[in-house]
Amino acid sequence: MSVNYGAPWRARTALMGVLVGCLGLLAACDSTEETPGPPGVGSAPVTLTIAYCDPVEALFEGFTAIYPQVTIVPAPQDCSTFGSQVVDLMTGVDPPDLTQIPGRSLGDLVHAGGLLTLDTYEPSFEWGRKFYGAHLAQLQVSPDGGVFGWGNQYGIPAFGSFVGVYVNKGLLTELGITGIPVTIGEFEATLRAVKEYGLTPIAVGAADEGAQLLWGSLVNALIGAELAQEWVNGWPGASISHPGAVDATEILVDWARAGYFSPSPVETSHASARAKFAQGSAVFLIDGSWAMEAMPPGDDFGFFAFPVVDLGYPTVGLGSTIAFGVSSRTKNPDLAAAFLDYLASEHPAGLAADCGMLPVNAHTAPEFPPGLSADLWHAYSTAARDFGIVNFYDRATGDIGPLLTEALQGVLTGQLSPTSFVDSLQHHYEESRAE
């Protein structure tokens, strides 16, 4: 493989980041700890209506436990349709005061005028000091809703997610390998050793998103966070037709031909690959922090950030957040902003830690006990503090996800060359942006 591109990042000109994640068992978590009150919450009884689809009720319970004068009226939505309906909800008659921001809907919400600009609250709440800049950037968008990572702030993150490498440390020990691979070269050498030992190196389910997570992780490592973010975020002139993206695809093909993936990956779902990995059928799995709940208890399983090109390169990973925005027509904007500020406190951070998600404020994150959750936090927080979190590649346009899955299947079966694959993505990207 050819990876001599120099440092895979350039001087940063703006904050960039990520969007939307999975949650899990949040509603079952405790919500009794109190935190200091932010400005904007008076003593008179008041009501907030919040639209959401993930099970975030424990957040509401935590806020009202601290401020009993506030009543939150839940407005639950169907996650399968929320992304397509949220604009109508927030621009219709009597919209909720706040909404979870699903999928790529932020741009459409801003373009339709459904969300309140939050920049005026920054001097009071100082969100720039509380949240990772990469997460705040994912919720910044241009006035036309077309470019992310630039423009006004329209949302605040509640929980984070991160994609990296799950490892069965017990199987590695069988091979006599005790260290974790840091570079792609070391990772490839480990995959070779695992294969020679007779084990499956990586569990891959390419029937849906599994190959996307692996390919995206390789691309991030080879072109760097900033170039990747520019493309996913829709910056003018951005292109995925880059030598690093082609090389990343070639590595994917080389690993498939070498037998480093589980049998018949194109015919295997990602959920099935994950389940088989958890049962000990492979040594590695490329997956998100949301998969932690599927891992067996004990010390056999760990997690590390996807390897970098060379020592000294910054940690980069795919990632996202669950986030909330304020209606442009709310009658209680200060109270709604206070709820957003509450998301930076110790209470939501504790909920995230208890429920398999990741806190978005390093200052209020709990101390994680040694093990899988601590591994996840270390990898995620290292990438987040260096703006090394990249949104998922299937968010680059509204309909690129199915194309990406199908094209990667073509790459893995030899029907599509790495160069043709990358060029086809860029062609689709440019056509979508021109519409």
C-alpha cells in the first residue's frame, strides 16, 4: 500500500464533526443526582414539550428532579420515520419546544427555519468550554442548511458514540500477542499472524453497514480527519477522489483476498458478524460504542482506536452524537437553552456511562473502571479532543447509504475496482450537491 501523503491533516479553519448515534438502555438508568442550576430556570411553574425517538426519558427525569417547577411533556416519535417528518413537526402548528435532531435533518430544519440559533447563549453558558469542539461542530450549519461544520450553532450534544476496534484479548493471548497494534502496518501483521494460526482475523458483515465502518475507518486513517470531514460535511470543492481513499479501498480488497474476513462477508449482516464475534469466532470487530452492550462480561474483550498510518499521527474515528435543538417559535427559549446546558452536567454524563454511551463533556465524565468501557472512553476522548471524529460516510448525502453498501459489495467481489468505486462516490456526491 502507498500511504506517503505527509501528515494527513491541514491547518484547521473551522470546527467540524459528527451526527446522530444509537442509545440502548438509557431509560433504565438512575436519575437522582442533582447538579448546580444554570441560568434561565425561574421558580414559576412552566412546561416544556420535547420531541424525541431514542429512549432519553431519563434525561427529562433528571432535569425535572433538579427543577421540580418544570414539567416536561414527552412527544415520542417513531425512529424509522422521525427523520423524514421532523421538519413538518417543527414548522407546523404548535411545534414542541425542543427536538432531538435525527439523522441528516439538521440542514433541512435550519433551511426551513424550524430551529433557534443558539449563538446568543454562548456567552452565558460557555458551551465551547464544556463540550468537545468536534461535537459542537456537527451541530453548526450554513444558513442554507447545505454545509456542516460552519455557520451558527443550532444544537447541543447529549451523548456521543465512536467507532473503533473491538478485540478478543483471550484469543490474542493464545497467539502469544500481548500488545495492541497502533499502526496499520502492525495491524496487518497481526491479522496475518491470526490467519496463520487458524483463526478468523476480522468479523465483517458487508450485507449492510459492516463494510462501511471498516472502509470508513481505513479512509479516515489514510486521508486524515479534516479532508474526510470536509467531504462528509459538504464543503465546496471537497472530494473523496483522493489517493488515500483509493489506497484504503485497495487495502480492503487485499485483506479480503488474504482471507482476513469472516466467510462470505457480503452475505453476512453486521448484526450477525457482531454476534459471532461476541461468541469468539473472530479476533477483531470494527464497530461502534453502541455494540458494547453485546459483548460478554469479563476481561476477555477490549477496544482500541483504529490504527493510524504511522506513529505520531492523530487518532481518528467515525462517530456521532444524540443531540437536541430549540424550536424557533418556543415561548420559553431561555428555559429550553437551560435544558441544553444541563446536558453538559455530571448527571447526563453518568447516564451515558451507565448505559453504554459516551459523555460529551470530559470535565464531568465519571472515572471508568478498568476494562472495555475505560478502553472506549480513552479512544473516544483522545480523538474528540483533537477534532478527530468524522461523521459516518453514509451521511455525506441524503441517499448515498444504499449506494455505498452496494458498491462496497462490488469491491469485495471483484466487480468494481477501487478507483472506479471512489470515483462513483464522488460522481454521486457532486450530482446530489448540484440538485
